[in-house]
Amino acid sequence: MSSSPPKTGAPKIGFVSLGCPKALVDSERIITLLRAEGYELSATYEGADAVVVNTCGFLNSAKEESLAAIGEALAANGKVIVTGCMGVEADRIRASHPGVLAITGPQQYEAVVEHVHQAVPRPHDPFLDLVPPQGIRLTPRHYAYLKISEGCNNACSFCIIPSLRGRLTSRPIGEVLREAERLVAAGVHELLVISQDTSAYGLDLGYAKSAWRGSEHEARFLSLAQALGSLGAWIRLHYVYPYPHVDQVLPLMAEGRVLPYLDIPFQHASPPVLKAMRRPAHQEKTLQRIERWRALCPELALRSTFIVGFPGETEEDFAFLLDWLSQARLARVGCFKYEDVDGAQANALPGHVPLGLKEERYARLMQHQQAISAAVLAGRVGKTIEVIVDEVDDEGAIARSHWDAPEIDGSVYLNGQTALAQGDRLRVRVTHADEYDLWAEPIGSAVCAEKGQYAEA
Ligand code: SF4
């Protein structure tokens, strides 16, 4: 946010959204409520009548970033309402920024709106019909996040999400499917299914059935994937744990109904470290499970994140992880250096790893994985794949394949393809690869995804 256009008409609210995709969904809900009441969004602090800052409280570095964002909004605007994960630490926020108007925790949509009313009275005549039925989204028009549950029943020792967001609370499946349907009808071509633990979906509801399109569907991971797979959009599953029942969605991936992509935050591979982390499914034989998945769906891409330098991680544990990565051949990997999070149990574990050693292990893991990713992606050269276009400029189009989630994975560059449009889906032949990205050429003519079919070459 920067320069300041003149204020006219409806009251304007500035919005800063920090943190993970789940927080982004919270922001979208709050903005939808505000727009339904006739508020408008401001792209600048100065043009806003008040600013909402949706914070992240996951890591200490994220909290620092949140405090800095609050300070910036206060300096530029003066009327600031804080919400989100860091909102549960109201004392800390007030100690740094006593001038904030109000502080709420995550998912407190109505409370945020109430505080906005107090700061900036709601417009007299709400323009309800200005809000599209699918709500307001902060993502580009062609993809959207679909949050299926809140909270988490696990107790990973490095994580405070369960204390921030509570235990698993799944949305009824009918409600999720109706939202998905509205999004697709509004032009969304890719749904990114998110939660804290997608494989646990529905457990808290006793897998209760609800109606959608004239039949009953169970609130269960498999039923959800099946129903979403009937919508004709790309369905991408995030935050899945390697439980045995996950095997059941692999045939849907092989049939092309769900993208052949699983985002599984393994975090480590060495059994003692996984045990100390108290990770879900840590006793599963994951390499065997991955092999089984690949037998069911050879096109499967796995993405994961790892933490290096967890308290007690020995050189043997780390070498085990590198060896595991060599065998697992994951397409996409992110890595974090362990850091303490206020309130997490892992802070008290013995054997904290010195910063220099953490940095060394981080660099070794990234280098090791780069060679694996480069080899995995080199295997894509010469293949025909489907891509979706994210951006077009005067040099060509930047797209993504089934293997690439937005923001976190690689891209497919289509040089010279300036006639494509955002959201187009087309088949391409891969001509070149490096360790993260692909380069490709279209096969036949470009196709507008709105038509739902590919043009003949
Ligand atoms: S699965 Fe573990 S890391 Fe993920 S939200 Fe739950 S407790 Fe935190």
C-alpha cells in the first residue's frame, strides 16, 4: 500500500493479509462480509478509513513480521484492527502497539466486522447485490482455496496451531461442495483443498452424510475427493498425511479426476526425530507407501516440507533424511531451519542444534534435493502435459502443470505465447527442464478453458 487517491462514496477499508493459505481464506471471508455491507476495499493505507491486519503467529519470525505490518499500518493510517493467529497474544501486540483499536483471534469474522463498524460506521444502504455469490477472493480468478476444516487433533511438538485454532472442526460436506460448485460456476479452474490435516476430514463429524446434487455424501476424505473430482476443475490436495486410507484416492488421480499431486508435510524421515516431533503417521513405512502410490498412479508428484536442526537431530538422523530423499525422489521440496515457537513443547527438548550447524544442514539438504529435482524434472522432457496459464506478458506465458501448486512450486514457461489468457488450459510438449521449472511448446492451438475442451491441432 502506498500513495493516496481521494476518498469518495462508500467507506473504504485497507486489508493486509499475512500468513498461510488458511489465513488467506479467513481474509476472504471477512472481506466478503464487509463488501456485503457496502464497504469498499482500499489499495492504499492513506485512502482507507481504517485498516484490518490479518496476522500470522506460527513462527517467531512471522510474529515479528506481523508486528512490523501493524506498525506500518498505524504509522500510515492510524486506525488499525488486528485479527488472525497472532491475535491470541493481545498483550504482546498492545505492548508494541498500544494504539491499535481492537484485537481478535483467528476465524473471528463477525467480531472483526463489528470492530470495523465501531471504527467506521457502516454505510446506510448496503449494496448487497454488488457481492458475487461466490464471495470475494484474493487469489486470481482461475484458482481458489477451498478450506474444508479448521483446527487440528494432532500434537506436533514444534507447533502451536492446535492451541491457536482448536481441535479439528470439519465443515459439513454439503456446504464444502456447494462452495466448490459456486467457485467453479464463477470461472475457477483449480481448487486447492486446504486444512491443517486434510486426511482427517470428517473425523469430528463422525463422517456425517449431507446432501449434494440429490444424493447423500459422507464427510470423508475419499467421498470429498470423489465429489470434487466430478466438477471438471483441477482438484489439488494439500496437507495430507500418509495414512493407509490415503491409498484410496490414488485411483482417482490415475483416472484424471483429481490432480496427481499430494502435498504431504513429512518434516523428517528419521524415526527418532519424527517421534520427538510427535508427527502423525510417524510409524508408517512411508517409502513403501510411496512406492505403492506410484504403482497405482505413475504420474504422481509429491511435494513436502522438512525441518532441519530439530532438537536432538544427530548427524546420523540427518544422513538418514538425505538417504530417504534419494529414495523417495520427491518432485518438490521446501526446507526450514528449526526455530523455537513461543509455547511449543519442542522448546524444552534437549539437544538444541547450534545455528551454524542448522545452516550447514539446510544448505546440504537443498543442494542434495536440487540434484534429485533436476533428475525428476529432466524425466519430463519430451512428454506431453497439461498446463494452466497464470500470467501472460509480452515475452510469453507463465503456466503451471499438474505438478505445480501456485506460489510454492515451479512454473512452465511458454516463450512467445502472447495470445494466451490467464486461466487457459492447454496441452504442451516439454522441451527443457532445470531443477525447478519447465519450458514447453503448445501442441495445436491454444484453448480457452471456459469451453472445457481442447481444440484440435
Ligand atoms: S498436524 Fe502437527 S504441525 Fe500440523 S497443525 Fe496439527 S499439530 Fe500443527
